Amino acid sequence: MTASHAVQTAVLSQGRAAVYEEPVGPAGVRVRERPRTEPAAGSVAVAIKAASINHLDLWMAHGAQRVTPPRVIAADGAGVVEASTVDAWKPGDEVVVYPVVCDWECPSCRAGQNVMCPHFGVVGEHTDGTACELFHIDARNIFRKPNDLTWTEAAAFPLTFLTAWRMLTTRARLQPGEKVLVVGAGAGVAVAAIRIAKHLGARVFATSRSEAKRKRAIEIGAEAAFDSADFSKAVREATGGVDVVFEHVGPATLGESMRSVVPGGRIVLCGSTSGVKAEIAMARLFWGQLDLLGSTMGNAGEFQAVLDAIDKGLRPVVDSVHPLSEVQGALERLDAAEQFGKVVLNIQ
Ligand SMILES: [Zn+2]
């Protein structure tokens, strides 16, 4: 997706905001002051309490996303309605942002398939983002904040939990008692996958290069965690093969992921952080009756399902909280792959 797919939805990021200005890495994202206005018809203005960053923001800062600066970063935000033009929301309501951009009107959107919308995009990539004091967005992108979450937690779950939820439920059809392997266990989306798979009653396994992250993966619900090097052997020895592999790494791990599943296994992917092209052992795919499943983000209905699961006890994992003024340090933490879970920006 490129910025040319941009959207009719009036998204505006106002007040103090973290703005991607130059493709030089974290140093190219700077805090700027933007003018404040009243929300347009159909929109809500949200005073953002906390936002969280994703790898997407880092790629954008490095110039890898073909986004023309300036662009306010971040897809995830939670805050308090400050002004509303619709009956559904009033000032003071506590809300979270559904991080998908779409037109809400096309046949796909009307059928509840926002991810198939011709105007599909991601907040903070295809529009300005949530790392700002006041965020205007279509009222249909606003959902009630789960009561049991802190502001930090409420900003930590949307993009990663939405993505991992669709991958594991709609796409991979993970069942209670099935075995799922989550590759690259420090990334926000992988941590979400461990928590969701456990919540759904699956048996969860994980891989990481880092011993500290393997230990953390076990603390949050994995039965066992394996070193990333040639992991399929250890996975097969320990599990006899898993039913589902949760992938976001791509070329560096896909072969090992395909060797880790049982016949009929599913490999579900939402990203490819190690490169854009991978080689596939074709016989393993067809002889093994494997499903290779792509997935991006999720529908509004899936976002509501995540919120319902949170009400039943599902919880995000916060790695660290940084003031908006230290957004560069927050991005550097992702750049160094030091994080386990979500890196959150405290806005106000
Ligand atoms: Zn649409």
C-alpha cells in the first residue's frame, strides 16, 4: 500500500504530535505543534492519553514505507472524547481507536470485511496517526475503552491484538487443545499471539534468539520456548509437530516453520521482517497438505471480539512507557529489538 491509496476519511492529528519528517531513522521523528480545529461532520475528536508504536513506525522513519513526510506516527491510541458530531459519543467518553482506515461505505465494508475495502489502510501510515494530543477520526473508528485496562494498556493492544486475533481465529481457525508455535517471541504481534492463543485454550510454544525473551514467553503463557537456530528439530522433539505456526519473520524462518507443523498444518503470516522474498520447498507444501495463510490487520467485528476477550481477562503486555518528548528513544528501543511487548507513549 502507498500513500496514493489515501482515504476520504478526515483523520487529523493536532496539538503536540510526533511527526515523521525525514527518512533517517528515529532521529527523523520530531515533536511539533499542530493547530487545533473542531471535528468535521461524522468525526470525533479524542484527547489522546496514550499511544503505542509498532515496527511500522520504525520502517516509516527509515524511509521503507514509501510514505511522503510529514506524517504523524502511530496506529494505536486511547483517550477521552473531547468533541463529538454524532449521537453515539459524547465528551468524557473513554475510547480506543480501531486502527484501520477504510471508507465504511463500499460493499466489502458493508459486509463487515473492512480489510477487503479498496480504500483499506493503516492509521499512522496511510493517514496521520495517534501520537498526538488531539486526534480527529470517523466516529465508526471509535470503540469503548475496556474498563479493566489502564490507559497504557488500552493503547498497547489495538493493532497487534487485532492482527493476531484475525490470524489465529478467522484465518488459522485455531481450536482449544491445538498446538501453536509463535516465532520471534519479542515482537508486539508475537506477544499478542501468545496471550490470545493461551486465552483460546491452545497449547503455546515460542521461539526467540534471546534467552531473556524465551523466559518471558514462558512467563506469559508458553509451555516451552526454543532458540531460533534450526528450531524445527527441537519443536518436533518436544511437541511431535504443531498444528499452527504464527509467522511474521518470513524468509529467515519460513522453512523451519514449514518443518515444524504436522501434516495438514497451517502457517499464518502477517509480515516478513527478514526480507521480501522467500524460497518454499514445494513438496513440503503439497505433500504435507499445508495451508500458507496471509493476513493483515482485521475487521471491526474482529476488533469487537478482541474487546470482548479483554472483558473476559485477555491482557496486553507493556514493555515500556516513554513520554511523547522521548519518542526517538522509544523508536530506538524497537530498532535495537530490545522490547518484549509494546512500547507506549504517554501523551498527557
Ligand atoms: Zn470500504
